[in-house]
Amino acid sequence: MRFAELAAAYERLEATASRLEMRHQLAELLRPLRDGDLERALYLSQGLLRPEYEGVELGVADSLARRAVATASGAPEPEVARRTKASGDLGTTAQELLGAVARLPGDEPLSVAAVYAALRGIAAAEGEGSQEAKVRALVGLLARASPQEAKFLLRFVLGTLRVGVREMTILDALNEAFADGSKASRAAIEGAFNLSSDLGLVATRLAGDGVGALATIGLEVGRPIRPMLAEREPTLAKVLERMGGRAALEYKYDGLRVQAHVAHDGTVRLFSRRLEAIGPQFPELLTELPKAIRRAPAIVEGECVPIDPDTDEILPFQDVARRRGRKHDLARVQAEVPVCLFLFDVLLDGGTAVYGRDFPERRRRLEQLLRPTERVRLAAQKVVDGVGPAGAFLDEAIAAGGEGVMAKSLREGSAYRAGARGYWWIKYKRDYTVGLGDSIDGVVVGAFHGRGRRAGRFGAFLLAVYDPKRDRFESFTKVGSGFDDAALAEMPEKLARFASEAPPDGVDTGVVPDRWFRPAVVLEVRGAELTLSPVHRAALGAVREGAGLALRFPRFTGRVRSDKGPTEATTSHELLEMYRKQVRQATPDADGDAERS
Ligand code: AMP
């Protein structure tokens, strides 16, 4: 196929607004193509060289592309820059400038295969001298390109191709070009794409051997499956109703969704929700997963969250966000913000594809498959059959640092539905989130042994508020963040006098610390919000029977309130007021297509 045909098709597609019309045009373009040309045309039309998950990038900066246009057209670089500033598109500039240059006659027309090969070469150029090599290759292409071809080449190179064909339109076009256009064949095409995430593969198989051959496309280690997505409901009662009264609830961890592929030889690949390869950001998972997975090859899914190395508590999502896209300093960030992957599904179990099995079987398999380690664990789960136990589990999930619960259907048909959103999974988050402006003065009533860097010391402290009416100290949080080494080192000495063998008189808590202390030392803390908790006892029962108030994501401000005695700490009544003042607002729940799972 000549590249000119592709460029002309892009020109027409760009001018088309109707999706139906786009589909026809695309079907016409693709119908005569097979194998290599079909694959190349598909990837190029999406602005890609390979399926997205392979992460192949051209690595051509704007300035390099400008220089290539200047060289190929003979125009000075400032002129290229000036024109581009006016039109906003280097592609248009290239078209204009090259249109004004007399071409050598007899140049062979560019084929799609030649363009593709040159672009792959540009993408592969790395290291010293690679920038020059990229420019040279681009100049070589431009020298042979028509003005129109040059326009689309540059847009492709800069990632600004505006053809606008989305995956769904391409699937429609494939159905029109290579199948009977029916709903059934469309479903088969989409199904194969959802399993393989590779349009080129789906198209070549379809064009070569027909719809029936799509069934031969299965799961493969190293090639991501498109993720199953959740619906939402506004109340737990509705969640349970949808699921027929009974469901598996899991903590909804607030982190990054990770699809982990563990090959037979122990090689691990990690994919984000958008199927980008993210393994290099999580070296500790690459080494731990082969130890944690008993039967490779396997494909498992989970949520990756930051963990406080000293207290083993889940930290806010932002901390793991710092790891994204980071190439430098990875070792330091890794030590500061280790992550834990909480697995919630298995799709390939020791080489057996199990995504089609119902969820109860997948969960059973996951439990057998996993040998939990510090970094790879099982998502907490409980099967519930009523709003009462569901509410209690929600409180527990939030107290543990989750953002809500994920309900999963246990019914027949609860297979893993790749790439689909449905009521087989329902997410439920609390309906408020606010930052707490006020700080809280909490009394230390217990301490926990540290881990990691804090081994041999205290790593976190159990804090209580005071209820003057009952004259009791009621726990509301466990705080480990915010202590620097000096502050931490001082704590044992400050607390020593108040150590107690048994739970001290006057302390109410459902938490059992490693050491107890009589209420004396007051610490100032801040947190993200107040939530209900099954284990803390502050203002017990005031909001909901059996639930106390808890401070989520607490952080020591650095101030030990030696000016305050224990009964001058924040009171449970004040805490309750703070809870009530938290503005109730709708869940800020972005569309599920956001990167952040
Ligand atoms: P949302 O991003 O709000 O649509 O919620 C769905 C996301 O929750 C998934 O894509 C996962 O990244 C994440 N998640 C956290 N915990 C779980 C869990 N136990 N099961 C499934 N998804 C979970």
C-alpha cells in the first residue's frame, strides 16, 4: 500500500464528523489490506507503532521535528518556528514549505511499509547520537514525501494526529470490512480485542481466517487483558439488592490498579489500568511476585497502595503517585514509600485460563495460588447477606485506609468481563470527604512496635480523646506518620513512667497495642477526615450503634502538648462536633476511565 493512500484517507477522515461515515471510510480503507499492511495501517491510524501496552514511543521532541522540517525544505529554522506558531501545527508548516520546493523527479513513492520501518527505526534509536539519527531518518522520509504525506507524518511523529478514530469505531469498521456486520460478529471482535488489547492481531486474524478464528485468540502472559469495570450504587441496600441479597464485599483500596503477569521463568510484567507497562516503577513487586505466586504462568490483578514501612498502615494514594513516571531516585522513593499489592482476582492460574469461571471459583483459586508476602497480599473480603454486616465491613474497610467497598457478585455468570462495566462489580464509597482543618490533641494510651527502619523502637501510638461525662479515655486513632527520628527517640522516655501491664483503668478501645500506657502524654495530630470505626470507641454509638469515631490518615504535627494534662485533651464531644461539621457532599467520583483506578 502506498503511504499516499493512507494520507488521503486521513484527510477525508479529518473532514468527517459522523461516526457512521467514518466507519464506512475506514472499512473501505482496510478492506483490501491483509497481514502486515493491515496491521501497520491500524496502528498508524491510532497514532501508534505497536499496541499501546508495548509502550513503543518515537521520542522526537518538537525542536527535533522542526529541525527536520527546516533541513528537508531548506527553510531557516526561525521561519519554520514562526509559521508553526501562527498555524499551531508543524504538519501544516511542513506541507506548505515542502509544497514550495521543487522535488527530484523519479523518486519512488513511499510505501506504508517503508514509512513504518523508518518510524520503528526512529523509535529504536537510543543513547549517544540518537537525536541526530532521529533527525536524519525523519529528513530522509520528508525528502521523499509529498506535501500531504509530510503533513500527516509530522502529526504522527508529534502525537497530534487528529484523525480521531477511536477503538470502538475501528471495531465497527472491522466488522463492516471483514465480517457480516451483525451484532454477533461485532461482539466476537470486541471480545477478542478485550482479551488481547491488540487491534492489529484481531484485524489480521479476522481478515485472514474469518470471525470463527477469533476464538483462537486467548489470554497470553505478557499481553494485558482489558480490565473489568464496576458500576456504582448510592446505598449499601441498593448494592445488596442488585446482587440478590448476598455478595462478597472487599476493601476498596485507593491506589493504582495493577495487572501482574508472572511468566514461567519468573519474569514479571505489570500493567496499569490503561495497560501501560509500569513494571520499572515497582522493582520490589517484580522480585516479590514470583515468590508470592505458587503456580506460574499466572495473571493476577490487584490494587497497589503505599504502606507506611514503620507501622504497616495504608497511606494516602498521593504517596504512590510520586512513584509514577519516575526514573531517577527510584531506590530512595522505594525505601520511603514502599507499596503493597492487594490481589483481588486471578485470570490465568498456572497456565489455565480462568477468567471465564464464576467469581467464587476465582477467589478460591486466588487464595490457593497466593503465598502472601510483605508486598503481595490478598484483598480483605467478607461474604455478607444484609445491610448490617455490610455497614460494619464498610467501617472496617475505611478504618483500615480503604476508600469504601467493592461488592462482587457470587452468582452464576460472574465471570471476569474484560473491558466491560457492569453490575457484577459495584463500588460504594462514603458520600463525604473533607479535610479536617482543626488539629486534635490525643492522649497516648498505647504503642506499637516499629518495623522496618523503626525496628526495636515504637513505630506508632494509640491515641484517645477524653469524655468528661464518663471520665473515660476513648481511642480514636493509631498514629505513626509525622514523627522524625528525634521525636520518636524521645517517646519511650516520656512514656516510661506511665507504662502499664494491663489495659489501664479508664481506657476504652477495641485495639490491642503492644504496650499500654496510662493516659498522660498528649500529642497534637491532624488527619484527613473523621470516619466511623468498628474498633475505636470515641463517641461510641453517637452516630451509629456499635461504631466509634476514628481519624483517618493521622499525622503527628510535631507538637507534644506538655502544656496539657490528659483531661485537657480534645473531648469526645468535640470530636463528634467535628464529625458533624464535615460537609456532606456528593462523591467526587470521576468517570471510571480516569487513570487513577
Ligand atoms: P473506580 O475507579 O472508582 O471506578 O473503582 C474501581 C477501581 O477500584 C478498580 O479499577 C480498582 O483499581 C479499584 N479497586 C480497589 N480495590 C478493589 C477490589 N477489592 N476489587 C476490585 N477493584 C478494586
